[in-house]
Amino acid sequence: MNITALEKIALSVRALSIDAIQKANSGHPGLPLGAAELGAILYGELLRHDPSDPAWADRDRFILSAGHGSMFLYSLLHLSGYKDISLDDIKNFRQIGSSAAGHPEYGMAGGIEATSGPLGQGLAMAVGFAVAQTMLAARFNTAQHKIVDHYTYALCGDGCLMEGVSAEASSFAGHHGLGKLIVYYDSNKITIDGSTDIAFTEDVAKRYEAYGWQVLRGSMYNFEEIARLTSQAKAETQKPSIIILSSIIGKGSPNKQNTADIHGAPLGPDEVAAARANLGIPGDFYIAPEAQDFFKAKQTEWKKIRADWQSLFEAWSKENPEKRKEWDEFHSGKAAPANLPAYNEGDKIATRTAGNKALQAITAVNRNLAGGSADLKGPNAVGLPSDAGTWTKENRAGRYIHFGIREFAMAAICNGIALHGGFRSFCSTFMVFSDYLRPALRLSALMKQPVVYVLTHDSIFVGEDGPTHQPIEHLASLRIMPGVHVLRPADAEETAEAWAMAMEYNQGPTALALSRQNLTVFPKADPEWKNTIRTGAYVVKQTEGEPDAVIIATGSEVGLALEAAAKAGGKKLRIVSMISRELFESQPAAIRDTIIPPGVRVIVCEAGVRSGWERWAKVEDILSIERFGESGPAAKAAEHLGMTSDALVKIIG
């Protein structure tokens, strides 16, 4: 170990971080200054990676959970040779067009494994990376060739460990014995408001021991100790490890280190000068020549490590052609079309149940689809075929995951699984509890990860569970999130197509809104509805000539609209099932106008708040629910809340 070179790397991290943050007049210098030694040894000695091939399948993954300290990551990516983070990007830290964004953003540069910044989610996603690693290893490694053999590392801070999602995910990781997960904890005892003593005095070590982790302790500033502790973490194969490293926030800033002032604000010109003098930094954006020389030599070494793996991979491919074919399918990013279940008009089936039939068919031909629910396998109807197995310590090849009652961590873990590569992921809970996982869904959308969210019990027709479990505002809240593909199918046939649409969509997450109650399979006027539905809407009931009104409905309310139309006498009514409002609204006007003719009166029916439907209909022409629900049998609750076909008939007039 070249201690001198590692010290120069740490110095360069501090120099780049000080100057980038000062130039931007924005940022968080505390972590990169305080943890520079860990970064130096992590990128210089511990990580198995190759900057010339950031997507190398068997690389170690590193996730900066404490994403506010982004200059820590950008400095190390630049120094070690990742081309997407140039010195100009660092000089333009936090500016439009720079890949060195305020917080690490997935897709902006090789080496950024996940979008982090919302504290705790990086750690939870790291758990997902580690889960995916075990699944790939179990499926593809052989006695002769171990082609999946990497580690997942994360760096978290006090804030990450205060957030509840880290507790959920860490409990999950400990229970499932994720031995290739190693988390470094930057224990500097400072947050924005001051010392952690004001709000955070728990014994983190005992907490993690209780979770079932190996707990190790050391100093942030002892390279040999960090290396020894990391080796000790790797030696423990049955437990994840947390390495608690005592540190000084903002180390090297003589007047601000170890204070809250250094956490989230530039040093200021005077303190920049003082820090440079204290650390021996000769000028702006300084990179020590010894650091450059060290990484130049390392780049050759890393390329050889990757080339050796590539040779191993090719030998494995030659001996296991069927496994290689499956490997390529897993990593293609494309879903195989499934033989979806068929239904007859008049069949009565809940869309959650129909969703399970579709899921089983899709899982049978997409062997890389994995996921589960937050302890609601039966109610959510997301069981997988028996041959898919359950993922456990003893069966890493299983694909059904018992997440426990941990909605937030479940979604974040599914993000990690998707980001790792090789697997598609899904997760499930009651729609009303999408509130618990919403921050992770937002990151799914930001990172354009095709996680499928199966959200059942999608309306007041939940019934007796009452207002705490009856979604009212949730469809609207899901729809307003950019990049989320919200699909609310109206019967079993639509549900099968909705699952197919979710698997086809690889630019972001899909939320499937599915019913608890049985819905009748209805006839569909559009003979090409299976294609048209991919525009977001299609005509269910047609009429001769120009309609008196078009009724737009979603989900279970399509059936309600059909009932109302039958009661509405001589009215000429066209009924449209709008499975995805935002998808339909993104279509060219010519497509929209074919389904909903301009100038025709539009009536909307949906068992939730009307927010967003005002684009399509006058407020008085929207049958919605503008209050929380009521406990009682579903039909009586609907009548009490005015969500009936008779109420819709009154609007039709």
C-alpha cells in the first residue's frame, strides 16, 4: 500500500472540493473534507472497478448515500479516470450542463451508480444492489466459473441513519444475511443544526448488532486500519457489515472543522486561504502529481483485472451456452412477450386477481422478473409460479421477496435491484400506502428505472376498512409525478394488457392501480382496443353519429358508466376507458380528437378527487369524491359517498 500516494489523493479530494464548492458558492464541503482518506483508499485500493468500462458487469458498486457530499464522489471519479467527470465539470459544479450536479444523478456520468441525496435511500438502494448480486450469482455461477463475485459498498452519514428508511432496509439486510454488503459510516457527530447530541444519541453499534450485522470500528484517517476492517468485513459471509469510522467533519479547515458551519456552506474566501495554508495546497483546483501518477498506473492494473474477468466470462460462455443466452436476455433491457390469459364477456373478476394471472404468465417467460409485497402477498395477489421460488438465505435463486411491512425500503430496494442490472423488479402494497413509499417512487422516476408498482385496493370500494384504507387523493398524486406511468385498468382483459404495457415501458416506473372488488368483463366497441389502449384510452361504447356526450371513466367506474348509459334513455353516449390520463394527454391531437371529438360535451367519472380532470370537463360534469371515505360495505359506502350510476345519470341529464 502506497501511503504517500493515498495521502496525496486525499489532499487532491480536499483541494478540488474546497474550490468547486467555493466557485459555485453552493455545496457541502464537510463530508468530502472529512472523509477524503476513505475515498482515497476506496478508489485507490479497495474497489474492483475499471474507469474505462464503467458498466463492467462484475465491478464492485459504490453508492454515496450521503449524496450531499457529492464532491467526494466527483473528485474521486475524475482522479481515478472516469471520463464523464472532467476537470471542467468540477469547475462548473452545480451549474447547468455539468455532470457534477448538486447531488449525484444516475445517468449523468459513468461511476454514479444511483441518484442519491434524499438521505437513507442510498443505503436502502445498496441493499437492493446486494440482493441482485446474490440472485445473479445463484443463477449463473458454476463450480468452475464464478462470474458474479462483486461487493456493494456504501458511505452513509448521521443523517442517513436518522431516516427511517435506513432502519427498514438495514433490518431487511441483516435478516437476509447479505454478506457482500459493506457500509462505511462517517461518524462525525455533526448535522446542519449542530451536534448530533441535540437529536441523535442512540448507540448505532448496538442497533446494528440487533439487526444482525457485523459491526466494526476504526478511524477515518488510518489507511491500514480501513483496509484491515474491510478485509474483516469481506471475511464475514453471513452478515452485512457496517464499519463505523470516527471522523472530523471538514477536516483541514482550521476554523470551521468539527462545526456545523462546514456542513452545508462554502468555506468563504478567508477560510479557503486558511485551509490551503493549513493543508499545503499550492493553488486553485490542485491535483497532486503523485495522485495522477498513482491512478495512471492503477488504470493499467484495473484493465487487466477486467480483461481477466472477460476471459473467465468467455470460458464460462463456451461451457454454458444456454446460461450465456439467458445472461444476454437478462441484460438486454427488453421483456419477452407473454401468452396472456383470456377472458369472456360477463366474467366477474377483481383486477388484482386478473393482475396475478398476468403476472404469472409474464414471470414464466421473463425469468429475470423478481419482487414481492410489503407483507401482502395474498391481498395484493402477487404470488409467483411455484418454480420461481422464494428468495431467502438458503435459496438465493428464488424470485419472490418477502419485504416485510417496510413499504419505503421495499421500493428503494427494488430501485437498487433494477439499477444493478440483470433484473426487472416489482413491488406491491395497498394503494393508500403508496404514501409510505412515495420518495422511492420519485427516485424511480428520476432515474428512469422500470420498477412496477402493483397498488391494489384502489378506491373507496375497499369498503369496511374505512377512510384510512380508502384511496381518495392517491391517483391524482401519482399522476402528477413526472415520468410515472399510471395505469388503472377497468376489467380483467384491460389488466392483462396493463401488465404487458408495464413490461414494455422501460423509461420509468409503472403504477398499476387494481381493484379489490370483482369487475365484469365488458364488450369493447373498438375492435383494435388492445392496440388503441396503448395511447392511454379507447372507445368502449360507441353510438351512431355525433354523441350527445362522451363519458370518460377509469377502472371500476367504466362499469359504472356503462350502467348509467343503460339508464340514460335516448341519450347518445360514447364511453371511453382512459387507462392512463397522462399517456393519453401526451398523444398528438389527431389521436385524442378521434377518441374524444372536439366540441362535444365531456363527462368524467372516477372514484377519487377531481384534480386534473378539469382539463377535460366542467366541474359540474365530473363525478368525483372530494372528501375522505366512510367505513361500511363497499356498495353502501359508494352510495353514501355519491359514487353511483344514478348519480352519474343525474349529471348526464
